[in-house]
Amino acid sequence: MKSRKNLTRFTYEAAAFEGWRLCLSRAGTTFTKYYSDKVYGGPGKSLKEAEQAKNLLIKLVDNSRRINGKLSKSTILKGQKLLKDC
């Protein structure tokens, strides 16, 4: 499987982690979460979860207000909570 925009595939034979990393940067803030194949039941299912979280996060961040060009603290906290719950 190939990496996609904001989603990177990690497959290491010698490492303990195989899965997808979601990394989204907007207005000086970076949101990151890892989606393990073991936790979600395979590479396809972990990709699906990562894409759903990415779409929700993009919608939240792109529709939020900015303060001096930066995301507000409440938006950052909402984004972190969204990733924690996904």
C-alpha cells in the first residue's frame, strides 16, 4: 500500500509497529496519531480508520476561527480529543 496525503505507511519487518501514521499540520499546529494494523485488524481497516479521522480533523481545523493566524486553544483541544476518541 502506498502512502497518501497526510497518511504515511510504516512497514518494518524488524520493528514492533506496522500501520499508518496520520500527521496533519495547520496554522502552526501539528496533529499526529498512529493506527496500528494489530489494533484495527489489518492494513485495510487501519487505513480506513485513519482516513475517517483525517477527514473529521480537516473539517474541524479548516472551519475553525484563527487568532493571529494560529488555531485557538479550544480548536487544538477539540482536535486532540477527536484523535484520542478515534
